[in-house]
Amino acid sequence: MSDTPPTQQVDLPTSAQLLRATLMSMIAAALILVFIVLPSEYGIRPSELGQFFGIGGPGAVPAGQ
């Protein structure tokens, strides 16, 4: 006989778990695109959070200075 250890039964994720994980990763990717990639790479700021927090683009000088 062989001395190989017995294999273990591994529970695979259910279809619902896979769907939930896929949707969560798609939402995370969309948020990263909108809040990080578009502003930094293309100068497109769809959220306008920079104005809200008083942060301008790279090298921006606040008005009055």
C-alpha cells in the first residue's frame, strides 16, 4: 500500500457566495476607478470631493495667495 495521507474534503463556496463576492469586487473596482484612477490619471473629477475638502489639483494654489 502507499503511504500517502488521505485527502481532505474542502467545502467549496456556494453560487450565492460567489455572486456576492463578484458583485462586491465590481463595486470596489468602480469606486477605485471613480475616486482614484480618473482624477489622478485623466484629471476627470466626477465626485468633486476635492472642492468639498478644499483640495485642488496638483500644484494648485488657493485663491488669494
